[in-house]
Amino acid sequence: MSFLAIFFVVALNSCEDDKDDVKEMKPETARVEFRNATQEINVDLDKMMNTVSMQSMSYLSDLLDADWEKKLKVSLFQSGKVHLAKVRDNFRPDTSGNRDEIEMGDYGVYTFNFVYNEFQLTETSTTLLKIIYPASEQAHALKQNNAEFLLNNLEYTEISYTETWWDYWDEKWVTETYEELVATNADISLSVDGNIELSGNYHSVITENGNPTSMNASLTSNPYQFNAAFGGSGTNYTATQSLKEDNKELMGYSLNVTYSADMIDVIKLSGYYSVSPLKVQGSMNYAAIEERTTMMIDDATTADINYLNTQLDMDLYHSVLNTKLGDVEFRLFVDTEYDETYPELAVVYSDGTYEWLFEVLGENGSFKKVKQRK
């Protein structure tokens, strides 16, 4: 997952902080520094993903037919509801090949069986979920289960939640309600060849409809440390997150989140979000933007764009150079192939010129492609 996918999430969750007196970079220089910064960030993230713990978890994902690496990176940089218990759906101990007949429970020890190329329940438990597996292709070839991923002291709560998303195929909004068990407490560890490569813990308090009221999480995988917290009261909450390599902070944010009275919708976001060396800061009236974009779908007008831009105030900075690269604003995108017009986010430079985020960040930088919920 490229940084630009991450940056788009940053843009949608960016926030207002004290804006230092910084100079605004010339457009021609800003364009170059923007791209240089994204390359630096990609290098940092790729380095992290090549550690023993990340490679082992990525290989476990392959065994489970899950896109773990993408989901992990999204979870690092995206706020919102997190449904941790979905991991159990990746395990099917049925050796007949029909992976839907027997579902695993929320607890137990599952060991990779090289004969059937499947995970099988080898020990029952009421407090932990342990996965024993080969940590790499080499270990798999040697039929060595040399890795152990452990979620201990597990506690779950049952939730019911509703999600609304735009079905591009049928061109309509779809609302679905789900029920599931979500982990609210866990101690986490990963060992490879007998060495502890990752450790941490997670605790949250979640309402019956899946809204977290508090959360604390930490993970250590030397030289990386990850910490996250969420808490507040009423309709006002604060979310913080930090990812460090030794003493260098690769990513960090502090978001003030204002919810609707029923705690279902986000009304406003404010604070700051930094993915070194880039920093987005400002504020966004999230609910107003969602409502307007839901109405316009693929037939936006200039009036729509003007309205959307009154609902956000976001600037893009280069924190190392202490300069402003430009403003983040909506512009009207005209798709002549499909005869559609819709809002897209762009970086607007000091001379008024701009470039689309998705042209720099890839397709995941597209506002249209990642907009899912009403």
C-alpha cells in the first residue's frame, strides 16, 4: 500500500492545530518536495514491513488467504470502528475442502497441518487463541511450524452495527446490519524460532452497537513502537496514535472527534496528522461533506464544489523544511469516458495551480474510490 493511500486517509481525518508562522513554498519547488517526501515515507514503511515480525505475519496472512499487509497499514492510518473478531472467519478446520461447514470458535490452539494444508484445532481453550504455523516459505518447505501467534486473556463483547455503502455496480446506496463478537481485551505476542518478535496489549470499552468509548493499545517490535488511545465523554472524544522507529516518529496524530447525539455519525474532526516529513492540519465538517456528496453522487456541479470547500480548512506542510506546500481542497473532476462529474481532492499551490491527489498518490488517493459510507 503506497503512502498516497495513507495520505488520503490523512486528508479525510485531518485536523486543526496551532499553525506556526511558516513560509509558503514556491509551486515548482512544492511539487518536487511533495514527491520526494512520499518516496521517503514509502521507504520507511517498506523497511518496517521487512522486519521478521511483519514478514511472519504477512506469511500467516497468505496461509489464511487474507490481505493482512494491506489491512494492517490501513488500520495504522485510519480511524473508525475496528472489528477484531473477524480474524476467526479465516480459519476453517474442515479437511474436506468445504471451508464453510465448520467454523472455528473464538478460542483454542490452531496448528497448521502440512498434509491437508489447513489449520486444525489441536487444543481447546476458554481464554486464548494461539496459531502455530510456518513463519516463511522456507519453513513451509521444511514442514516446520516455527512461529506462534498468541492472543491471551481474551475477552469479547457482542455488538450489532449498521453500515451504508455505495454500490457502484447497481448505482445505489446499500445498508446492511451485522452482528459479531469483538475482542475487548487481549495480550499479544509473536515468537519466531523461539524468539519474541512482537508483544503488546489491547483493551477497549465498546457499546452494544460497536461504538468504542475508550481504547488503549500498544505494540513493540524492535526497533518499532506503536501506541494508540481513544477516550472522552458525551459526544466529544480524542484519538491519538504514534508509530516510532527508535526515537524517530514515523507517524502521529491527535484528533478531536465530535459525534452526533446518537453517537452514530462523525460531525466534525479537528487536530493534526503527521506522516513524517509531511503534515496535514486543519478542520473538516465531516457530516456536512458526507451529506452533500451523497446527494450529488456522479453529477456534481461547481456550486457543490464551492460548498464542500466551505466545510474544510486543510493545509499541507513539510515539517522538516518548516514550509507550507499548499492547501488541500476539492476540485470538480470531469470524467469524459463515463460522462460523470464528481469532487476530487487536490493540492492547490500558492499560484492557484493544482494537481489531483490520485495522480501523485495512485488510485487510492481518489476521493470517489474510497468514499463508502453515507
